[in-house]
Amino acid sequence: MLLAFQGVRKVFGSFAALDDVTARVEGRAIGLLGPNGAGKTTLMKICLGLLAPDAGDATVLGLDVRTQAKAIRMRLGYAAEGAGRIPGLSGLESVAYAGELCGLRRADALRRAHEMLDLVGLDESRHRGVETYSTGMHQRVKVAMALVHDPALVLLDEPTTGLDPESRDALLDLIVQLRDGGGPAVLLSTHLLHDVERTCDACVIMQSGRVRFAGPLADLQVMRLQTFDLRTRGPAAPLAAWLGARGCGVATGRRDDALTVRLPENAEAGLIWAGAAASGCALWHLEAQSASLEEAFLEAIGPKP
């Protein structure tokens, strides 16, 4: 299991940054989604062992964050939000230094630094001082520093913030390359839905310190809205009336045999089949609608009882 949380709570004074966070997360690229202040950075710091939870349990790559924090950090890469540069060093020296901090010998750290700078597209700027780098170059050198020791999982905190469109596209392409290649898994913390939709195969959605969804993107976009398109053999009006009387949202189409049905919360598609049998309408087509990620996200962070 890549990440697992059970009842994790973290309080700063009277403010609960994390409140009963419970989730199990698998995937090659996981989006950690939520508005600013949702608890994303706090959760990442607990994953890194930089903060200890006040309550609950958490494991990263099967290791306990309380008792095996050092072992976890040896297997993780982390690119924090913000510039994070080391003045006076070149890009090559910055990445090699990060490798040495992770235990690589100097020669191995330099070799890996060259490889990582090639990977992130800074091969022609490796000997320039980091003070001369653009914002996009800073973000890419941070990713190279996070990757230099060949981690099993790399955590990226708001990596596209402040980037121009071209630099943003290049960084997102790099995340896709990591996801589809043999490199580390990626945990991408962001409030930008497009970045997750483009790069990730799973996501965790947070709101006010709580997890509202955790799982594959496909499950989020299809299952959250519980909306189905259907066709019947003959007029669908009897089925529409039966479903409407049971709390379903029903919209008719241009054809009298077509309906769009929104199920009530906690209902399942079997309700539609039961309605078809009860109303004497034969179904010949039933398909779950796929919501946009924005629709699914707004549904996930909506008010909860």
C-alpha cells in the first residue's frame, strides 16, 4: 500500500488542520486536491515524518510514520512549495548536494545529478548559478533534487504555482513521464484541477482537514454524480413517473423513450431496474454519465451531513 491513514488528527492550538483523516491510496500518480487551507501540506509533512500526528495511524510504503520516519525519508523525494534554492550553487551542484545528503558518494551524486538535469530539461543550464534561473527552472531543479537518490515515491507540493504556460506544460509532461515510466510514484499536491486531470490516475480530495474522496479518478467522475442515461422499448413516461416518486431527478429527452436519471444519495442502479419491472418498461440501454472532474470535485467537497 502506497499510503494509508486511519483516524489521523493534527491540531495547531485550537485549529484542527487534519480531522479524522482516513484513506487508503494506491496508484502511479495521485493528486492531492483541495482548496488552500484544506490540510494538504500538513498531510504531506506527516508522510515525510516532519510532523507527528496527534492521533491516528499513518503508513507510507508500508512503513509507520511514527517509528520509521528516517527509513521513510530515505525512500521519498520531496519538492516543497516555493523557490527553495541554495544561493551560490549551480544547478548541477544543487542536485549533487541533495544526492550527497541522501547518502550518495560524491562521484555517484554527480553522475545522478547529470542524469536528472537531462530528465527535467536543464541540460544546457546545469552550470549556471541557480540565482539566474527563471521560476520554471527553479521548479524543475527542485524536482531533479527530489529524484536524485532514486526514491520510490516523490511528493510535489504545488509545483506549477507561478509558472508561465510553457513551463507549466513542460513540468506536467515530466510528471506524466514519471507516471508512465519505471520511476517513482508521484503524489501531486495542488488546487488546480486541470493538473490532476492531465497527470494523475487517482486522487485524494480534502476539505477543511477531512478526506472527502480517495480512489481512482474514473471512480470519482462516474460514481459521484450517480447520473444515468437510459432508453426503453416504447415510451418511458411510466418509468419516469415511478422513479420521480422515489426521489430521483428525471429529465426527458427529445425522444419519448429516452431519460436522464439522477439517483438519490446512497441509491444504486438497481433502483432503475426495479422501476423498469414495476412500470412495465423494458430497458435496452443504461449507461452511467461521466462527470467532468470539476463537477465531481464540487460534488465531493459539497456539504456533508
